Amino acid sequence: MAKPKALIPLLLLFPIFFATPKAQAASEFKTSYSTTYTVAETGDASVTQNVTIENLTSRYFVSQYKFTIGSDELANVKAWDTTGALAPEVEKKDGETVITIKFKAREFGVGKKLNFGISYKFPNLAQKNGLLWELNLPKLSGLEEISTYALTVAVPKSSGPLLYSFPNPISTGDKGDKQTINFDKAGLSQGAPRLAFGQFQLYALSLTYHLKNPSVTLGYTEITLPPDIMGYQKIIQKSLFPHPDSIRVDGDGNYLARYNLGPFEKRDVVWEGFTALYYPSRNFSKAGQSEIPTDLTQKYTQSQEYWETQAVEIKAQAAKLTDPSRGVAENARALYNFVSQNLSYDYARLEGGELTRLGALAALEQKNKAVCMEYTDLFIALSRAASIPTREVNGFAYTTDEADRPLSLRIEGGDVLHAWPQVYIPQTGWVMVDPTWGSTSGSNYFSAFDLSHIVFVVKGESSEYPLPAGSYKTNPDQKDVEVSFGSETEIAEEEPALEIQIDFPVYAISPFATAATIKIRNTGKVSAFNARLGITNVLLTLDREEFELGTIPPGAEVVKEATLTPENALTRGEEKISVTLAAEDFSGNELSFEQEATKNIRPIYLPLTLPEFIVAGVALASIVFGRKVLLTRLLKK
């Protein structure tokens, strides 16, 4: 009988790949893993990994095993096999820890099993960021060589409820003072696990805009205030100084504040407030292309600068990756996977300072020159070429690891921000994804997102306008975006405060039409959504009874006019107009506001009442008498 040969498998955790010395290793052994991360309230984790290797042949046995873990902060490393404790060899270098264990046990023969394991402390694996506890686990590579892999994450119940998880766990449970989240090989093969615990995230923002009119004539500038993103981002405005001349909402839902500027005028504007981020459901349907509203397809599949949807290369790649018979979500996922897996992040470009936007076609041709702009532009161009509505989002992304989750958007010398796409999924709506961080972190930012992305601007109608906060500078050294975690959770409960003002002209005389001016002002700190104006009256004929107002941001004013027409020249009496304003808050709860006003309608033959006639007569007599006195004095001279 031939003597069994020793085989040394390796288990390598991200960023090193799983490997074995011989290609036939997978066919010689059946390997199973059971790993548990037990997280303490401090964020430190105790990691235990039990491994079973079953011989499928009598030709080999395992003499030692090597683990490479992507951190050099591990402590208290222990190892064991069926004979008892082992003395692991631990080497730390280049940000990694290499653990080698040499077995005392020898398992020969088909069906024989070698059971062994390691344990160690992983400091600060879980981090308390603002209101959330977040875990970003190492990516497991080489899972295709493993028969089964079970992963359990146990965290204190005091961390809060599980807010999101990638991948989706196969089960959750309770074990004493811990809550457990369980994953299997199929889920883990999708990418590095990410979990968050809590209710929502809160950030405090201070944004400065430096405005300048370089012309000798009057001019104006529009700045983009942080917008609400329904279901995800709620904006609470604390202050905006100085107050703008007007605020409007554009077709992409951006809040644009207008400032009129005199010749050569400079002005600094400061916005302060909070953004509360929530995690919406990402249960994607299998709905097809036909279920996308036609107006969205027409509006958000157009070719734009940097989104060359008509380029032959873009169209060909989109056609290759998508299938009209599949659902929109499945096609969008295929495009996301292509972009995140085929582009390579160019960290060297960040060192050069100013970043030039290359566009989708250049990104497709130069796959190793990408930063977040190229990942975003290519995904948008491919999706639009496949008739999937897509937009660009610019904003601030909170990161504690700029290698795994880098920022690389700088517009015209502005602050360093981040760019990511937003794609429309039927029956779900607009969904944000991040192929850049998916590529750099090894996780999946399509199936699951996070609460680290703060939206400053959405670009769909144009690839270049409007500009995000941090781009309005008069000096490249200015730091204009300040972001910190907020703790005043009650601020997220703010409700809109809408005021209604009804104005009539001084005189309303039959048979002439008169106009009632209705002004709606949002004097609160948060926006009102889906606002609708209803008008009723009692005397005259009303030309319009309803107005759709849409979103009313904090500080904004909406003005509407209702025309009231008398039946004839004899119409007289008191006109009463009642205005009802219906709207919704961020959570979709209905709000209602009401106001009334009256106006006396007079016929043309009696335009003045007796008191008004007397006042008018006295005023006229005073004018005539005063004129006579003045002329007399002038003649005497």
C-alpha cells in the first residue's frame, strides 16, 4: 500500500484568495466550516472557526493548515485538533495575520475526518457609527472549493434590531443576551457580509456656498439644497441664511434656491440642518420592461454628455448583458455585476488632485482607470441603452476605510464627494446602488445598500447640472461640507408647518372678474409632499377648484390665482372663499390645513358704500380746496 502524502491546504480570508498547492485538492477532500463571530458591547469580537476535512481518498493526509486574515490586530490566537491544544505560528505583516497550525492528529483512509479549529480576538470589528452598530466582515474567497460553510454572527440585543443585512440571512434567533444571524455558503458566495443594527441614522450638516457675480449687469445663481428622497432621506432644515429670493423643485426632485446678485456682488450662503436616513425595502419584483411608466422611459433613457447610450460599443455591451424576457431588476443586476466586476478602481488618480471625468465610453475602453464617476457613468449609459431609467446621484458618503469605500468626486475644485447611480425598478421605484463600493469592498451594493450615502443632488435630466453642495467656491482651499453624526433623535419627528394667505384686490366690482391670490408658505423645518389645493366659494363663478402643488420645501412659497367672475352687472353681496390644503409628511401621513376669506362684491352702479363715498368726497374736496389756495398764493406773488 502506498504511503499517504501530506497536503497543506490554505484558508485565506479577503483580500487574499483561497488556494491549495495541488489542483486536485478539492477532489481529494470534503471540507466543512462552522464560523461564529461573537460581538461584545465594546465592538470587539471573539471568532471561533471549526473545520472538518473528510478524506475522499487514501492518497493524502493533511499535515498543516494556514489561515490568512485581512487584519494585523488579531490577539489571543489559539488552535486545536482532536489531540488537544496546538501551538499556532502567528505572523503579522502588511496589514494581515497569517496563522499556521501543524497537526498532531493524522487521519488516513477514505471517510476519515480531521476536526480542528482556531479562535482569536478581533478588536473593533463592530463599530458604533452615530445611531447604528455596523459590521463589515471579511470577504470569504474560494468558497467554490468548500462543501458547506455556516456562519453565525451573535451581537448584543442592546445593539438594536437588525436594520439590514447582506446577504439575506437564512435565519435569525435569540441566544441569551445575544441575537444571532445565520448565513450559508450560497449567501456568502455573493460577497462580503455587511450588517447594521438600529432604527435609522442621523447626520448633522453645515454647507457653505460661495456666490459671485462676475458681470457688470444683474445676475442670479441657483444653489442646490439637500433634497428629500422618499423612504430613504428626510431633510430637517435648521437655518438658511441669507434667505433666497425663491425656492423651486426641479424635475429630478432637487431643491434649487435662487439668489439675485448685483454687479460684481459676492455672497456667502450657509445651510445648516440634519438628514435622517432610513432603510427602505429592497424586495425587487420580477416585473418586466412593459411595467415601467412611459414618461420615465422617455425622460431617463436619453443620451447625455458622459452617458453615450448611442455609441456602438455601449449598445452592444448592453444587449449582450440583458434579455428583454427577464425582469428589469434582473437585467439591472447583470449590468451592475458587469460594471463592479470589470472596472478596476484607480487609486493613483486620487493623488493627482483634480479629477477629470472620463465618461462611460472611455470607462468601457479603459477599465483600469475608473473612479466613482466612471463606475456611475458606465452603469447609467448601459442601463439607459437597455431602456432602463437611470439617474446619477452626487453627495457625501461616510467612510472609515477609504481603501474599501473610497470617495473620488470633485467638481471644479470642490470638496471630495461621491457619485453613485439610481435605477428605476417597477413596483419598487427608484433604487440607489453603488458599483464603486461593490468593486472596492467585495460586498454587494445592489442587493443591499447602507445608510452612509447622503444625497446632495440627483441628475437625470442633465448629466452636468445642477451642482452639488461643495462645488460653489471662490477659493479652492475652502472647506464647505461639514458632516457629523447627530444624536437629537427627536428632530427626525418634525412635521411640516404650512400657512395659507388669501388676498383680494381693493375693489371687486360686477360684472368684472376678480382674482383671489392664494399664497402657501412652508414655515416649518421639513418638506410637505403631494400637496393639493382645494377651493370652494359661495357667490361668484370659480374658474378652477383644484391645484396640484407637489413638494413644498422648508422656506418655499407657492402662489396660485383663482379667478372669480360675477354672473352679471347686478351681482352683489359677500363672497366667501374657503381653501383646504391637503399634503403628506415624509412617512405618508395625511395633513390638512384650512383658511377662509371674504370680500364684498359691488355692482358697477354702486361701486362705493356711503362711508366710502363720504371719505372720497372729503378727499376730493380737500384736493380742490388745496389747489385753489395754492393758485391764490402763486398769483399774489
